Amino acid sequence: MFDILIKGGRIVDGSGNNWYYGDVGIKGDRIVAIGHLEGAEARRVIEAHGLVVSPGFVDIHTHSDLAEFIQPEAKPKVMQGVTTEVIGNCGFSLVPTSDPTWRSFYKQLYFIMGEIPKRWHTLAEYYDDLAKQGISVNVASYIGHGALRAAVMGFENRPPSADEMIQMKRLLAQGLEEGAMGMSTGLIFAPSSFSTTDELVELCEVLAEQGGIYVSHIRGERDTLFQSVEEIIEIGERSGVPVHMSHIEAVDKPNWGKVGQEIQMMEAARARGIDISYDVFPYRGSPIRVFGIIPTWAGKGSLEDVRRRFMDPSTRAVIIEQARPQDWEDIIVAKFAGPRGETWRGRTIAQIAREEGKSPWDLVFDMFIADTSLILTQLHMLSESDVRMAVRHPLGMIASDGSYETEALRHPRLYSAFPEVLGKYVREEGVLRLEEAVRKMTSAPAQRLGLRDIGLIREGMMADITIFDPEAIRSRATYFDPEQYPVGIEYVLVSGQITVEKGKHKGTKAGRILRK
Ligand SMILES: [Zn+2]
């Protein structure tokens, strides 16, 4: 007697192999039988004729750290078929923290996570809280290098002392013991950006000893792209740990077309024995902050330092003179808490600047002065051919990179990264096979993290399963109306519990904490 029997679907098992017809029997939280199960008894039967039965999607790059508490139903993710979220990316994790610096670090996290209502000290404490509350998806986490550095040395822009290095290593080791998958860096974000390659290689010794992956938002995705790829490869080579590049991208028109070469560099590194991979979100547009469009020196220091520079007319003039020209018709306001914030959201900088009778640069600087958490969205930051190549290449995994900005126009990827690939890139454009796309969403990320009981439809695996209509699946989220759930996701099971049924979230909270 099964608890659930999924009948007659096309099984896309997550391995990349061809789909086949089969029934799936579930007992408790596990898949216990696959095959022709006609006549078997079950408490509950799901008819899956015409539907694809796939492992639940593993979103290997998210910024849902705080959202797991505030929105434990994780609706934007579960409704698109995600059953596991990996948090702590880009150097940003809520833990570890230390007494003198946790406030300033949480302030730094504001732009990506919003207001953080309480403080956590360790990953164990954070996980205890999550487990007590219950959650609809599984959660795995990295230790953010930004958090490590802030806990030990605040926002000091210098190499750590020998003693500080020992403390960072100790905190990282503790995080891994408490279940972290590895360490993430965000080498464009303070304080992670203050590190040298040597510091990162030394910290990787802890990952090498205890087992863990080094994951990086690399140091530059524009002019310094190739040096930055070289750096992550060097870190993999010198430390011997597996390395993974977050959200591969070649930003701004002069760099378009470079993703192919980035992947070639990774392939060459793999040929030399360096275990490297990447993930990608399937969109051309991306949120940007002022730091991304001004010269590096002008974005250095604290938010207040940057703000002061913008307030000084002569510094402002120098910044404008040295900055790359921007296409202001392509940049919209996503989050602005200053005056007129509501009415400006979703409109282009060019439009608003015309109305206000200001130059676009002056408008952006004035907005930042009024609200340092200002977020803009550049609609065509990446080239379509780069995105296609990154989505298609076998080294890459699909991720959302979604964050839950509050009072903002969120990026559609939070609601629809996975259906976007399955609808647009698989069905409509034939960029990759369905089986390959599902592999990149399931077994590939699971194996990358060493999670051996999710990511495949096999007997003995956890019953994390997404059932979708391959002919209907499509994203409905757009840059201007992002908070739309996709169509075509029929059922989502987490730990053998039906969490989405006929496209509706049932409020089930069967997610687990996944420890290394
Ligand atoms: Zn990032």
C-alpha cells in the first residue's frame, strides 16, 4: 500500500536520460517503487497522463535567507517547482555574527534581504529556528565570506592579521560542522571585496579539510571579467577544493559575447583537473546599484562615504566624467524609498529625468542621497546569445538568484526562473532538450553539493517531486509585473507531502534542513 501513487506520467528522472512512461510509488517521505504499478493500492492517486514527473528543482543560488522566516511557505519558489533552496550566496549569510559588528553587517544586508528583525549568532541557531517554525522547501546554506570577515574584522579594508585569520577559520569550521555546504564570496561587495586571492586560498584550507565547496560572485563581470575567471580558477587550483561560479554573466554591451570564452576557460581548467562549474539565471536584465555604474574608487567605503561624494558637486562632476555612458532608456527604478518612490517605480531614468529637468546622472545621485538602498533594473544588461549559451552548456546549472526586495519591483526570476527555461528555452526555442534542462535543475546541483538523496527519481530517494505540463509550462512574471506565478506546474511534493495541488499552494510545511 503506497501513500501516494503517481500514475502514467512521463518520467524525466533528472539524470539527463530520455523520458519514459512509468508510475511512481511513495511511502512516507521516500520513493519506494517505479515502474508499471497498475492495480497497486494507494491512499492517494495522482493521475499524471500527459504530464512530466520530475525531481523537485534545486535552486542552487538564492538570497532567501531571511525570507525563509518571513514567508515560510516560500510561495514564489514552490509555485515554480522548487523544492530545495540554497542560501548564503554572494558572501551574504545571516550568520556567523559577532557582538561588535552584527548591526553594521545586517545593515549591509538590507538592500538584498530587507529589515532583519532579529539577530542569529550561528548557523545551528538559525537552523533551529527554521526547524521550529516549519518551512515548505528544503534549505541548505553556505557560510558567507562577508559575514565571516565582518564578524572578525568588521569593515576593515586590509588583509587579516594572523590572529584574525585563525578566528575566521575557526568560525568557518564551526559553520561546516553545523551543516554548511561550503563558503561563498561576493567579491564586489564590502567587506568580502576587501580580500586578496591569498586570503581566500587560505580560508579554502578549511573547506579542503572538512569537505566543502567554494562558491563565488567573482570580482568583476565587466572589463575585468577574464581576470576574475582566472582568479576563481587559481583558487580551485591552489586549494584543491571544488569551485563554482555564481550567475555567469558578461555585463554591458562592450563585454557581450564573452560568456563563450569564460566557459572555454573553465573547460580548459577542468582538463587540467580543476573541478569548476557555474550557475545561470535565464534573463537578460538584472538589478543594479549605483556602485555598478560608477568608477570603482567612487563606490569605495561605507554607504555614507559614497553618499558624501555624491553630495559634493566637484566630486560628482569627476564621477560623471569618468563613468561609462549608460542607456538610461533601458534602466528602470525597482526600489526607491525617497519622495515620489511609488510613482517612479517601473519607470525609466530617462523619462523621470526629462520630467524633473535634471540630467540622468544627477537624478540617480540625488535618489541615492535620499535612499542609499536604491535599486535600479537594467533591462538588457546581458546579451541574449550569452544567456542562451550559458543556459545550454553542460557545465552550467539553472538558478534563480532571486531576492525578496521589499517595497520594490522584484526581478521576475524570483517567480519564474525555472518555467522560463522550460517554456521559452526548451519548448519554444529548442535551445536545449527537456531532459538536459531538468538535469541542470535537479541532479546536477544536488550532486554539486553532495546531497545524495535528492535530485533523481529513483527508488530510495526523497519524494521531492515536481509534476508539470510540458506543453503549457510558461512564465507569467515580467519586469513590470513580476509577482505572477507561472502556469503549468500541477503538483509539487516535498518529503512525500503534497505541497502544491492543481497549481495551488496548500500551506504544507514538509521542508527539511539539508546538512552536509
Ligand atoms: Zn551575486
